[in-house]
Amino acid sequence: MTATTSAIAYARRERRRFVDELKELVAFPTVSADPRHASGMQRCAAWLADHLRAIGLDEASIWPTAGHPVVFARTKGVVDGAPTLLIYGHYDVQPEGARADWKTPPFQGTIRGDELFARGASDDKGQLFAHIKALEAYLATGGLPVNAVCLFDGEEEIGSPQLIRMLSRVAPRIRADVIVISDTRMPSPDRPALTYALRGALHLEVRVSGPTRSVHAGYFGGSAPNPLDHLTKVVAGLSGRNGAVGLEGFYDRVRTLSGEERRYMAATGPTDSEIVRAQGAVAPAMDRGYSLYERTTVLPSLTVTRVLADPNAGRAAIPAHASAWFDIRLVPDQRPGEVAELVRNRLSYAPGKGLRVSLRVGAGTRPVELSRTDGAARAAASAYRTAFGVEPVFLRSGGSIGIVAAFVDTFSIPIVLMGFGLPGDGIHGPNEKFHLPTFFRGIETSIWFMRNLRQAARSLPAMAGR
Ligand SMILES: [Zn+2]
């Protein structure tokens, strides 16, 4: 038996215990956005560090931050000539929402059929746990082919502000050749996929203020300036014709897609009808003949997500202020700062007497495009092929993962987005679940990936220089 087949046999034998441990992990209420859960975050970080120590990792520690802690660990010693794999995942979760919408308690793992139900089961505790169990399988059978570093974030769902801030400072302790992140999806249990592009993101709040307080629409209607009225014009102006974004210069940096890339996307990506089914509504028309998959991945978007007038103003009042929130998704080579500037310029047109417009800009995330052909991508594709028995596809995602752009900037090493989530997992919603057969295949994919990386060591850019 080789080290890899021994590890696979171990992982198959221990499946039941792995699921029991995952149930412990999802039981921590790790809602990073809610300060009331701070102790749940601490306890979960401690559980993870203890677990990593117990399976044989070294330096397992909890890095305190000004926010929620980061969990760190690395394998003992150094396997000579072997690449170092950084495994990134996040143990924080989205708020659970209304308890009444959950069939079973969100922070109590419940198995029904092939699925484990709990908040965070798929995003991201189950996915990160697949790699931990792959490490354990190798460490328990004595043949780990790579050096490994674990870095588990407690703030991914709020944009990873602390980890992004500390990344360049801690980079010398990480010293990795390849990064793997499992926090994405595959189209179905028998269609594995690697994500090779993420859109960037920019969140904006436009606020229009007028009268010092809400005033009576009968006594003052016709004379008082109306912030809400102006805000609706701003919103309308940003939505261009046929679903395009109506902001001068917005598309200037958007790359034109090659015919080869469009054909690849058409052959591998979701069809229009699959996307229509997933979004639960038909798509509005748009010119230029893009598929819906292209529209949601290689084109940028601007979505107004909320418009709110002064909540103290009644139905017969002119509100003192009104705000709109925008979610902008960016593609290469757009830059969040430049796009925020375009919006600022647009807003600088005089709003009319008695009105003031202000703009709040959130931390932006740059778009990311990864290689489909470097040594790490090939090692991952081959691992999926072995574990799932089918060729994986490379997909673009319309979503954003803030830390990935930070990794690109800090490390300039290959990054693999090896997702084990499924479209029906219901992440961020009620009754989130993780498909256990995919969890088990995920563990085996990670085991094969580590072995393939070892064999591909010389084709990795960081290793070639040693
Ligand atoms: Zn996630």
C-alpha cells in the first residue's frame, strides 16, 4: 500500500467519527457579525486549535486580533523537497436569521438522509474540515507528502478585515508554495468544479439630506426639497439602458473576452435556463448577446439593494433624509477605488437647493483571475478526477472572496479554489446543509491533491527557485 492509499483507507474507515466531529464544530454559534457571539467565536477557535494539535500538527495557536481570532497551525518539521500547502478556511458563519424558518436548530447538527443540516455546515466549516481530515488521514498513517499550514479566519463573512490587515506582517511565518481554499461550489455531486475567477466587490451608501426634520407634506409639499425624490433620480441614473450600468467610464477597463474563452465558458458553464431556474425569475433583456453565465461573471454589475427614507417620517411627510445602498461587482481590470471615484463624480452634480448628498464607501475587493493550467491547478484537477471519477470543469464565479485578492497581492503563488459546496446547500439562508457523500469525496480529493502537489513540486514557481 502506498502512503496515499493508506490515507484513503483510513479516511473511509473513520467516516462516522469525522461526521460526529463536524457536528461538534457546527454547534458553535460563530456569527462574526454579532458581538453577542464573541465567546462562541473564542470557544470555536480553541476547539479548532485543540483539534489540530490532537491530529498531530505543531504550533497550533490562536492569534488574537482587534476582532475575532485567527487559528494557525503547521505540520511538524519539514518534508524535504516537498511543497508547503497553505489551507485557508473560515470558521465564522452568517447570522442564522429567523429560527422559525429552520426545521431543526441552526446550531445543532442534524442528519437527515445524506445531509448534515446546520448553519455553517457547507459555508465553510464542512469544507475546511475536509482538509483537516485529509491531513489527519496522512498523519495517522505516516506519509504526509507535503508541508501544511492551516490558517482559519473568524471574519470571512464580514470581509476578513483583521486578517487582510495583518497578512503582510504574518507572511514570513506562512512561507507557502500553494494555497488551497474550499469555499466555493460545484454544479452537482457528480460534476466537480474548480473556480478560477471571482468578481470584485464594492459597497456604497448614498445619503441625501434635506430639511432638518421631516415636514408635513400638506403644509410644505411643493416648497420643501425632497431628499427621497432626489435619491430616486440618482438610483435611476445609475441603472443604464437594458441592464447596463449607466455610469460614464464604468466599462473602460473591462477586458474583452477571447473567442476561445467564450467557447470554453459555453461548453462548461451553466446554461441560461439553469440560471433562470436558480434565480427564480426570468432575466431582463440586455443587448450585446451575452449569456447569463457571462453576464454574472465576466461583466460587472451594479445592484441597488436597499432604499430607506427617514423611518420617523410618516406617509404624509417629506422625509428629512433618504439613503440607498449599492452592491457593485467588478471584473478585471476594474479597480474599486476608481469606480468609487466615478460614482463620486456623478453625485457631484448639484442636487438642487436645500439638499446635500454624501457617499460612504466600504472596503472594496479587487476581482481575481487564477490560472487554469499551472502545476497547482493541474494537481487539483487530477485529484478531482481520481476522487469523483469524472473530469472537473473550471468555472467563473460571480461572487467575491476578499481574502483571495489579498493572498494574490501578498504571496504571488498559485491559488486553488477547490469547492465542495452544492447549489442546493442553502448557504446564508435557513436550513443550510452539507452533502455528506461530497464531504467524503472532498476528503479524498484533498488527499490526492496533496500527493499530486508533491509530484508536481518542480513545476511550482516558488519551488523552482529553491
Ligand atoms: Zn464562505
